[in-house]
Amino acid sequence: MSLLMRVLCFCALGRPDLEDHWKSLQSEKAFEIVRTRVSSILDNIVTTAGVLLATSGVFVTTGSPVTYFDYSSPVSYFLLLVSFMLAMIAVLTSGSSMLRWIHTDRQQTQEQLKLGGYFVASYLLSIVTPMFFVVWSLHFFVFAMLIAGFCSQSPVFRALTTLWLVTYVANIGTISIEFMRKYVTSLKSR
């Protein structure tokens, strides 16, 4: 299995291969647990994307009420618009993926995975794609707010934006390190 496929499996299922997932397809009860878990993840993604959609939509459609935090500059506005579009795509992809997972059954899933190649990639992407769009929407929104904060005339706003940037980078670093640690641990356990 290629590195890309292993990473895709890990992002979608929490394991670098389909071995454990295939075992869950052998019993109806285990499959229901997996389907419930994936549906819950997709439900959370729809909720997060909806919040991002509403928030970025408000920022895109209204001007800044204060002069010291102008988020309507061309760069911030563009990033907010991209965040809005990515959140909209996330809502659509997670909604359609959720419909797919609600109406699938164990035999249908087994048959799809037996075919391999494109069908396995399609199966995994139905879980990962909504996550991808939500994460990028969030990043574009944060970048837009950071740019607006750093372009502020207020030294207090610039200081708060710097603190926010440090916190953001630390959190992204921590999440990335934890993700890599779990990925390497799961590879070593095989």
C-alpha cells in the first residue's frame, strides 16, 4: 500500500491500513459501530462547517464597525470569501457522505472494498474530503483575522493578534506532533 493510501486510511479510519476495518465488516454489530462512529464524525463536520459558513458569511457581507479592526481590506476579504466557499463545499460533501453512510450496508461496503484501487480511494475520500475542506476553511478564516489584526492601527490589537498567532502555531504544532506520533505508533504495532 502506498504512503498516500496509508495516510488516507489513517485520516479516515485511525489505522494505516484496512485490516481492522475489514474485520469490522465481518459482523453486523461491528459494522454498526463503525457506521455510527463515521456518521458522528460527519455530523460534527457539518456542524463545524455550518458555524464557519455563518461566521465567514457575516464577515463577508458586513463592513467593519470599528476603524481599528478593518477586516474588509482586499486580502482579508479574499481570505474570508475563500473560507466561506470552502465551508460551503464542506457542508455539501459531508452531507452527501453522511447520506452515503446512512444508506449503505455491510455487504455493499465489502463488495466495494474487494474491488480495490479507485473504489477503496473513493470509500476513504468520502470520509476525509469533508474534513479537508473544514480544516482549510478554518485556516483561511484564521489567516484573514490575523491579517486584519496585524494591519490594525491599535498596538493593543497587534499585541493580541501576536498572542493569538503564537497560540495558533503552538496548537497546530501540538496537533501535528500528536498525529505523527499516533501514525508511527500504529505502524510499529503492525
